[in-house]
Amino acid sequence: ARLVARGFSQKEGIDFHETFSPVVRQTTVRMVITVALVKGWALRQLDIKNAFLHGMIREDVYMRQPPGYIDESKPDHVCKLQRALYGLKQASRAWYARLSTFLLDYGFSISFADPSMFTLHQGPVTLILLIYVDDMILTGSCSLALQKFIDTFCSEFPVKDLGRLTYFLGVEVAWTNQGLILCQTKYAKDILEKAKMEDSKPCNTPMSTKIHKLQAEDKIFDDVTFYRQVVGSLQYLCLTRPDISFAVNYISQFMHAPLHSHFQMVKRILRYVKGTLHFGLQILKQSTLDIYAFSDSDWAGCSHTRRSTTGFCIYLGANCITWSAKKQNTVSRSSAEAEYRAMASTAAELTWVQFLMKDIGIRIDKVPLLYCDNKSSLFMAANPVAHGRSKHIQIDFHYVRERVAQKQLATKFICSKNQIADVFTKSLAKQVFNNLRNKLGLVPRPSLKGSVSNYGKEIITDREDQLHNSQRPNLLVSNKDGNDVVATITAIRKNSENKETRSWQDKEEIFCNKGSSKLPYSVDP
């Protein structure tokens, strides 16, 4: 049992003032995990028991004596709270204040890029702590320093050391020889069960390429609340599934009054999730820490507002750490303008990523590189032109031009077929979609059904073999002329003891120079 305060009866300005408390961003989590893997740091998980009860409150808050604990000598007295209780509006803020005070006294610093990331730099030792209320991820360059901090932490709070990172905020962490895979298999199963779609027939893509034909006159969906619940769950599934980001963003635009055709789109996404239930985002340890980004946009894709959709993804070396699919705020008069706005949004996110890397203590020697498939927008980013077709663009979107002029951002043209961000701007056909999904680093997690031979090869069942077919990943290689080409890793199969096996190859997605680095793979350009 837990004593919970009736926070809904509190009055602002009397019983509480500020209530905001930050939580770590998922991009920060993916970035820190990537840095830890590349550096070879340990990833530990911590949990605080009854975290809110450790926060100190400054306001005078009184409560009635709880039933069963009434002082018989003073039955009419009330209790004055010295610490926070679950249910109080300021409980989360009080806990964050108490925790941050302890960490600052220990020597940590609060990141300006993400106030839920605390870093400690003492000579060669680096410690990083990510906080989401009472769930925490701890990593660092020195195992002795990690253990020393945990011991001190345990003396101040009731900390539960969960050991190696395996599960965080509904995200499962599957460790492999190449790194790890972030997936939400259990959460996806729960969504299918909630929607009664666990026995549905899987489909190859999350959205039909003929979505506009589905928007004919239709009646409003009967259960709007159910629609919102399922779509909200799918939004959280996007934490490790960038392949459904565009489809989920699209159906999220009809939360106020969804039609039956919109719910059919939701069911299509669920069918796709059913067929890719064990897929997750792979993070590789064999990687650099250079920053690359891909920016794209459709043009007037929304049939109602004629606004365009911005899509981008950012890589830290071989690993995709953040992505977005979002409708633009204004109508663009040309495709170049829409692409230019998308570049500005990507440039802003890249700047934040650089700030975060600086707080982590990672020095980035190379200027971030932004790929775009529109030459006109690249020209606008590199030249202060103000002709009739671009002079109306709002000032804030010229941020990308400023970053390029200051040599803090480099831009480069990439052909449309290699534009990874295209998957965030429109629905695509199966072959194109699968190609881009592979480049995002989405792979099936290792199955527990197979056995492992003495040679470290996993036996693949028929179902697993289907999941592995056509999977992972393509190498984006720059040749001597700077032209981007796609090279596909050829999977190597062998038979051992009359059993079908697959050798686990290094599946790194890298950006390298074809002339100076020999790829350790069989490559089909």
C-alpha cells in the first residue's frame, strides 16, 4: 500500500508554485549508449526506491491523518509535511531538486543541452548519469570510479543496482557481438493485444502508397478514445522504430475526429508491426563518432492544407541516433523552399547534438555533414540570394545559411535513391522502403530459440531465416569523385553438421572513402 496525497485539491500559489521536472530525452539516451559502446565503457542501470518520498518541499502543506494511523490523543490534529508525497503536484520537482543537489555536491555538472544528463570530468575519468525520474543509466571511462559513485549514491538514497543495462523505460536491450539492439517487442505485443490484432495477417509496409484515395467521404470512427489510445501507444513505439515514424505522424493528425478510413490506416500499421515484431534499432560498437545527417521534404503533400512534411535523420558514426517526421508550419511555394525549411530544422537539431557531445566531453574534429537531394536548396544554403522565389522565406529558416557561412556545417548533394530521410516524408513501395529501413539500422533481434555451436554461429530456424532475408545494412560509400553509391553487404551462409547456420558478420553501417579503405565484405555496387 502507498499513501497518496489528494493533489487535485491543491491551490496554485498557496500549496505549490513550480511543478516542472525534466526527464532525459531519448536522443540523449541513444547518443550516450553509442558513445559508451564505441569507447568500450560499461553501461549500468540504477533504480531509486520510492523516489518522490526523498524530496523536500518548501511550501507549508498540511494533510489529515490517514485512516488507520490516527493519533487517538490528538484526533483533530493535522500533519505538516516535511517531505513530498506521491500525488503532490510538486513531488517530482522536489525529487529532482534533491537529487541534483547531491550530484552537484559530488562533482557532477548539469548539461545545458539536456538538464537530465549529469557529467563528471576529473582528469582522465568521465562519468555520465542519465535520469528519468527514478530510472537511471550510468556509464563512464573508469570502472573503479563507477563503483565508488554507486557506493556513495547508495549511502544517500535506497538505490537498487540492476547491473548491466537490459531494460529501460519499456525498451529492451539485446546485447550482441557487434554491439546491442534496442527493441520494444513486449510493448508491441501489448499494443496488438489491446487492439485485438495479435492474429492479424502481416503486411510489408506500414502505409499504402495510395493514401489520398483512402480519404473519401467517410463517417467518424465510433470509438475516438480507443483510436487515440492506440495511436498514442504507436507514438511511443517509434522510440526504437523509425520505420513507422511517418505513418504514425500521419495518423496522429486526425486525433480530434478520426474517420473509419483513418482507423484502417492504424490497422495497417499494426499489421506491419506484427510482421516485424522482433525488429529493433542496432547500435554498433565498431564505429566512428563523426556526425552525419540526411534531410528531405515532400512538397505540398497534405491534400487539405498543402503543407509539406519535413523528414530527417542524424547519425553518430554508423548509428542512427535521432529522426523526425513532421508537417511544416507554413505552405511552401516550391519544392526548393520546402527542402530549405527541412534543412533549417535539421541544422538546428545538429547544433543541439553538437552541444550535447560537448557536454559529454567528446571532441568532434570533423564538421557535421548534411546530405540533401535538392540542388536549389543547397545553393540557397551556400549563397545569400534574395530573388523573387526565396525573399519571402522567414528569417529563422536562414539559420542553415549562417551555419554554413561560419563553416560549422557542411552540405552535400545526394541522389534521391540514396536519400535515407525519404522514408520520413512519404509512403513508399516495398522494395524502396526495405532498402531505407536497412540503412536506418533496423534488424531482427537475436532469437533465443536457436542454439550456438562451438564456432559461435547461431542456428537459424525457418521463421528467423525469413526475418533475416534481405536484412541489413547497406554501406553508403563515397568514392574518389564524391559521388554516393550504395553497396550491399552479401550475407555469407555456411552449413555445419547438416544444420543451417549463419555466421555473424560485422554489420557496421559506415561512411568511408572507397579509395583509401578496403571493405571487409563482399560488396555489390
